Amino acid sequence: MSNLPLDGKLALVTGASRGIGAAAALALANAGAHVILTARTSGGLEAVEEKIHAAGGSATIAPLDLIDGESIGRLAGAVSGRWPALDILVLNAATLGSLASVPAIDVKEFARLLTLNIAAQQALIAAFDPMLRASADARVIALTTSVASQPRAYWGAYGASKAALEVLVAAYGEEVKNISAIRTHIVDPGATRTAMRARAFPGEDPATVKEPAIVAQAILDLILADTPAGQRTRVEG
């Protein structure tokens, strides 16, 4: 019998094909969870799945575009048909959009950003709420950014979407805390070596910021530490 801390647990990680999502999926799998990997690119997901299997873990890939609302319902139906409960939901997928002054924000791009960064996150929570309630100890982890609480010029669109995500997830936590075993957490990864970071800071030396694995370990520690609901954690390093 396995003595891994998350043995028998089911986790779902969005944006799992690279960066923080991929690292989080690997960390959860290494701790014993079976991890469902979702992202748009099947190639990236397959590479992460191979790493998990090579390390002795188990995973299932589910390529999908979260902007397609119906795909979330289909995923939830498929998952609930195979497993009785969802123990860990990591809401990592997001888009940065273009950095622009508030008056210059492109309307169509802003709508797409809000669809992925907010509407899709609500749809995921709604679709998996029954499975989360069925868990004996469920965690919903949402990734945020410092600009959600400390506004920065030209980051209005992305920062606003993440501020809204924090409120959405925290409100859900308040709704379920007395009637379920669900706990919600907000994680601000800080400066991390990701493709999104490289796009936002093209002149930055990637070696000067921490690897995604450090954030993944912080997420795992948050889950294993029996952390109270509603905590906002910033990952230093």
C-alpha cells in the first residue's frame, strides 16, 4: 500500500501543458494523486503525462479549450462517470492579453480575456462542484497575480480579471465552508520563469526568476499543511 500523502486522491489542473500548471501536475502526481491534465495543446499535455509516468505517477490528459463553455460540461461528465469525487482543482489556465492603457484596451481581446480568466473559471467550479462536495477533503487553488491587488499601469485588463477571480473563488469558499469539506486558496506565484512572464518582460533574464517547480511545491505544501480556507499565499523566491 502506498504511503504517499495524496494516494487515492484525484486532482485536475488547468493550463497543465507548461509552466506552473505542468509543474503543479507533476508535484501532485509525485505525491500520489491521479492528475487530470487539461490545456489546449495535446502535444504539451502528452509530454507532461510522459514525465509523470516516468516518475512512477499516473495521469490522464484531456485536451480542451476552456473558452468553449460546452467543453467544460463534457469534461465534467466524463470525469464524474469514472471517479466519484474530485479532491483538488487547480485553476491555473489564464491569458495575459496585450499590455495596454485602459483607454486603449481592445474590446474583442478584452472579452476573450474575461471569458477565459473569469467565465471559464466559474464554469469549472460549477461543473465540478458536485464532485468537490463529494470529497472528504477538497481544495480549490486559484492562481493570481500581484497586480490584482496592487494596480500597475498597462496591466489593467489582466489585473482586473485576476482581482475578479480572487473574489469569485473566495465567495465560493464562503458559500461552501459550512456545508462541505471544500476549502479555497489563492496563490500569487510572484515572478516565475514562464512563457507568460517572458512575454510580459521580454528583456528579462529568465535565470533571475524562480522556476515553476518552486511554485508547484508551495501549492503542494498548502494542500498538505491543512491550511485554513481563504488564505492568500504569495510564493517568494
